[in-house]
Amino acid sequence: MGLAFVTGASRGLGREVARGLIAAGHEVIGISMDAGRASAAASELGISFETADLADVHQARSLSERLIEKYGVPQIVVLAHGVMSEKMAKTLRTTDAEWARVMNINLNSVFTLVNGLGAPMAEARNGRIIIFSACLGRMSGPGNAGGLAPYRISKAGVNALVRNLAHETAHGARGFLIDAICPNHSRTDMGGPDAPRSAEEGAATAIWLATREFNVGDKTGVLWEDYEEVPW
């Protein structure tokens, strides 16, 4: 089985992805911002962790370089870190600081990690990157009526990044897959205790994408929800 890097692996959706990949026989390296949470999750899951504050793009770049140097080129990368924007963060009410905070974590660090880790994965023709996006980042369909501007726009950017990179890498024909998922409203620190689905349910599609049998011509480079493509 393969080597997997999972961001946000010390809690919530990332931890459930890590747990599922471990159960499937993969060697998992977790990434977390919080050293205390990382230590607790490392003990629970029996895996190694690296720490970095992905709000700092320079740390994200250093992390990607450190991971490759220390562990080698992964076969699986799951980017499950992210933040919600302030509730009143409408486009005309968002401060520069709030915009930068959300974009750096939700989009800029994602680009940096995909850029740093994805290049050797694509060169090896053996890699899958799965990014947690959100249906709130859709430009069509329900749930795109405005509000939460930095969050929605950062996730729309993730969806565009995934689609663009899939085109650049021949939609899986060269052995490299890139996909986004909408976990839907799950019971995590971000989703809250009253969310309708569990973290395990929110993580299930990411685990499937990381482990599915893929044949040239199958879908990749799209937004998924519950194992199905979601138009965005």
C-alpha cells in the first residue's frame, strides 16, 4: 500500500480520513497546526505527525519540502484543513485581515501544497490528491446566494484549481488524479455538534477517492459529494 499525507489529521474530517486510510493499509503521516492535538491524535491513531501553521504560506512551502525529504513522494495527499469565515463576512463588510486569513488557509496553502507535493507525484505518474472543498463554493445550484464571502470564494477557487490541474495532467491518463469533495454539514469543530451527519460520513467520499480503482476515462478533476459528481 502507499504513503499518504493528511492535513487537518488531528481532528474532525482529517482524523477520520487518516483512520480510514490506516484501516486500508496505508502508511499515514498526519499534519496539524496544534502540537497538543497532534500528540493526542498520534497516540490514538499510531502514526507520526508534522506540525505547521498553514495560515503562513512560507510554512506551507517548507512543510511540503520537509515531507518529501523526510518521507519520500506520497501516493495519496488529502488536504482536509480549513477555516470558516466570520458570519457577517459579506463582500462589502469583510476586512483585509479577514479576507487574507481565510484565503491563506483555504486556498493559498492548498495551492502551495499541491504545487510542492503534486509535482513529484505527477512525475512519478502515481498520485492522488483529494481536497476538501464545499458545496458553498458552487457557482450554480442551491446554496450560492451570497454571504460568508471569503469562505465561499476560497472554496470556489479550490474547485477551479482542481479542474484546471486535471486538464493539465490529462484527467488521470498519466496516473495522477486530483479531486475536490463536499463533505456536507458534518459534526466537527467547524460544523458544530448539531450538524446532520457524522465526521465519518463526511470523510467517506475522500477515503473512497483515495482508494478507488481508477480506469482511464473515469471521472477526475471534479467536485464530489456522496460518491457522485456535483455540478459547480
